[in-house]
Amino acid sequence: MTEKEKKSRGIARHRSRMQRSCSLGSVAGSSHERTDHVVRVVDLSVTGVGIESSERIEPGFVWFKERVGGHKYGVLTWSRKSGDHYRAGITFVTLSRTDELYVQDQARHSPPLEPFRDPLQVIETIIASVRKDSGSNN
């Protein structure tokens, strides 16, 4: 994303001054397969985080092993090759405690490279949370 595109979104992003790596789990939206990754935080805003990875991460739901910017969950909305690595953008998602416990249970019982046990329920949980955060009644 160019600086012009970042500014046009109206959201201040702050480049990471430290080389911060973080571990995250991911469920691809297309295959519902769970994967684990170690990524580098590139920039951070109040609504999301930019990351770099040595491999492409499919768009879908992600959870951070340790909080990033005070957040534990997000939706990876885009990923593209940039030189010898991949850049991706994650929009933060806030879950209720009940939903958080449900997603954690699903992750615990779904080994890496296997589909989540109940992916449609997890997706519905995320969508409901995003709608609540945005104030949508849909």
C-alpha cells in the first residue's frame, strides 16, 4: 500500500520502530484450514496491523498468541508478494468473552493443517462481532 493510499483511508498508521515478531494462528476463509505462523509487525494503527511473512497467509480469521496493539483477534483482509516476502493487512476484531472462549476451544481442538471443527459457527461469530463494532444492524 502506498503512502497516498494510507492517507486516503484517513487512519494514522505508525511504522514499527522495533523488529517485533509475533506468532499467530489463522483459519483460511476458503479452506477453513488452521495454520500457524511467525510474522513481523511492520505498522500499527487503532484499527489494524500490517505484517510481513516469509510465506503467503490466506485471508481469513487470525488470533495472536500475544496481544498486538491491545488486540487478540483480527481478520486478514489482504496478502500480496513484496520482494522476497509477503505483506498482509489485519483488521482488529473484538470478541465478547463468551465468543473468545468458544474460538479458543475450537483452536485447541483443531490441529494445524486441519479444518476447524465448526468453521461456519466461527465465521458467524466473527461477522456478528464485526457488525457490532461497526454499529451495523444488518
